[in-house]
Amino acid sequence: MRWRPWHRNPRIQKIRVEVETSYIEEQSDPRDKRFVFSYTITIRNEGQVPARLFDPPLDQLRTRTANVKETRGDGVVGEQPYLKPGQGFRYSSGAVIETPVGTMQGSYQMVADDGQQFDAPIAPFRLAMPGVLH
């Protein structure tokens, strides 16, 4: 099915996305340009209608060297959560990058119970090795 997002009504369709990140020192090796991060994402339906994560997220990973990598997975950790108003879904994932600092951003493609499709943005968030940024 081709994705055709409709103009979303923010009072009815409101998905909040929050992100927590961690640097995983024991799996990283800066000498080999290997920086490992985990991130936990919470998706919460703050709207008035139930919605399902319809299609996998499109993530854009950007590093200090201006490399951009786009990925699309199968749902979130293999699931397509159905969120009633007030419900949330939390999952963890990770990223391995070649620089000590990077950013990720993207969107989830959602479909409401009435069939209306809309995007839930993932605001840019930073992956940073501790002590690199002031």
C-alpha cells in the first residue's frame, strides 16, 4: 500500500515521542571508530482516537562527518502497536556509529481507527559519548 499521509488534526491525532539515550562504553572502541549507543523510545497517544503504527519508522542517522544513513525496519522491534488514547508503547534499540557524536530523527507512519493516515514525528535527538560535548 502506498503511503499517503493526510493532513493531521492535532486535537484528534496527537502522538508524543520521547527518547532517552545511553553510550555503551563496554561495547565501544574509539580507536576503531566504533561508538555504540542504546536508545529507548516511548510512543504515547495523547489524541482522541486510537491509532496503530502502520508502517516502520524512517530513521535518519547523521554523524559529525556529515554522513547520512536512512533506515527502515519492520515496525518497532517487530511490532505494530495499537494505542488507545492515553496508552503508550516503549521499546529499546541501538546504533553503532563511526564518530563520538551523531543525531537521529524520523517519523512513524500511523493510521487512526477511521482510516486516516498521519505521520508522528521523531524530533532530532543526539547520540554523544560522555565528555565530548560541553
